[in-house]
Amino acid sequence: MAEQTEKAFLKQPKVFLSSKKSGKGKKPGKGGNRFWKSIGLGFKTPREAIEGTYIDKKCPFTGTVSIRGRIIAGTCHSAKMNRTIIVRRNYLHFVKKYQRQVNNYGFYLCFFSFFFPISDLGCRYEKRHSNIPAHVSPCFRVKEGDHVIIGQCRPLSKTVRFNVLKVIPAGSTGGSGGKKAFTAA
């Protein structure tokens, strides 16, 4: 039987629960009465989605949500909401005002080029970030600082338009990790 965490009876819409067959239909998994699917795009269905007992209609593996559109990588910034996380994406934004300009003689017109080598100028880009709320299925265990890959889906709520597809734990990456570290990828 499925996990009942709400007052209403939870069930998968594509599974018939009143089967008279005994044995194999009662347990979830490959031979049981649990609906799961492969979302494609090179992402494997997690074992917990196949063998688990949770019910989530917004899960891309066991629910009715299809992944289409953008695939984005980011870092979990907050995991305080129920089945929803905030994914932070760091990026560099080009500032046109500070681009290097060359005059007719081939010299740079930037004041700092006289004092510093041209390669040391870091004034053309600025750090920016964006926060994206994403639904996380119960088949994933996500903590703050974990790297996640999210995929676009239909609007799940007022602000949520993405679903978590893969979780890379923070300890397995070679970088400094952390919630505040800026990495332009």
C-alpha cells in the first residue's frame, strides 16, 4: 500500500487498486502495481521511484508531469519548503560600458591598461545570480549545497515551473562547494 500522508486518500491515477490477483500485484516495483516511467533525455529513473511507496502527482517519474524545455544546473540554496527547493544559479553578466575600446593607433583607451596588463582587467563582467523554485520528488534527498539538475515542466504552482531530475551530493564534487561560493559555470 502507498504512504498516506494527507487526510485525503492518495493513489496513483493509472493504477487499479481493487485487483483480485494475489501476490505480485500488492508489492511495488517491476512486477507490482506501481506506475513509473522513463522521462528520457538521458536521465535514469531512480530506484526509489520504482521501488518506493510514495505518491506524488507532480513527480516526473511517477506522476503526470512531462519534462520539456530548458534543462538547468544549479545549487540548492534552500530546502525548507515541503517538496520544493530554491535553486541558485550564478552567472557573469557582460557590462557594455566597460568594454575595451581601441583608438586609431591600436592603443587601448582604458585608463587602467596603463597600470595593469590587459588580461588582468576584470571590469567587463559583473556577478549575478537567479533563484529558481523547483519541485523535488520524495525519491530524492536534497540538502543545502547539493548540486542539482532541473528540467522545465508545466506550471506546478504560482511560482514553480521546474522539477528536480538529478542530485549530485555536495561532498562528491571537487570544488569548494558551500552555499555562498560563487562559481560561474
